[in-house]
Amino acid sequence: ISLMELDAKLGYLEISPILQLHNLVPVKNLYFLAGLELGIPMSKSYDYKIVENGTTLNPVSADIPDASVRIAAAVGAGWIFELSETVKLGAEVSYRIPFSKVSSSTISTANFDKWNVSQLRAGLNLTFDIFGKKEEKKEEPKPQATLDLKMNTINSVTRDGKRTPM
């Protein structure tokens, strides 16, 4: 019985512009996310060996040749927990769909040029509102225009112009 084992270690420095979409469904704290992930390979090693009848044959430990920049789409969902008026904790789950291969090299027996790595991620984020909530200015009601008339006496005017109380 022979068995081939390949153990790869891939580490990337990632830049992930992600868009959070809130209020798509009528659930207050739920949000969805979508974006792009760009990863620059930082560590890229592998161990390869063949085990035949309990004996290890031809072990190889090396770097993955011509490691590629990782490009992937990110989709997911999250939930926001309000810890205080200015601090929020977000829990999210996302799935990364790769567009690129691990390597462009065709010289290895590991066929790195045929690999791509999907990811299922879970994470937490802490958000601080450093400016606090802006207080809404309450407009004081404007006074309504009124007409205040008072009469002490009512007079009548005769044809010759004399005023007489009524």
C-alpha cells in the first residue's frame, strides 16, 4: 500500500475591501457582506512524501515555486451586538471563492498550478464610534401669529359726523 502525503502552509498578507449591506431584510442587527480579497504570499512551504508499507520514501520540504497573488470574492453575513452606545461587537461568517491558483509553476510533482484554495471564515470585529452619537437639535415650536383685539366702547357715527355710544 502506498500513500502520498502533501502538507502545504500558505500565509498571505491580505487586503480585503468589503462592503457591508445593512437593512436588506427586516432584521435589525443582521448585515450581509460582499467584496474582494487580494493576498500577497508571505509564507509558502510544503512537505511531500510517499509512504509505502510504513516506510517514508523521497521526503521533500521546500517553498512553493512561483506562488501567485491570491484573488478571491468574499460573501457572508454578520450580526451586530451593541455593547454600549459607542462600542459594537460584530460576529461574521464569510466564504472566499478563489479566482487564482496557488502557483503558476508546472515543474513540481505536486501540480501547484492546478490548486486553488477556498476558505470558510469566522471572525469577530470590534467597532468604536469615536465621535459618539450626534444629538439631534430639537426645534422649538415657532410662535403662531395671533391677532388680539379689544374694544372698550362701540360707537355709531351720525350723518353729520358725530359719534355716539351704542
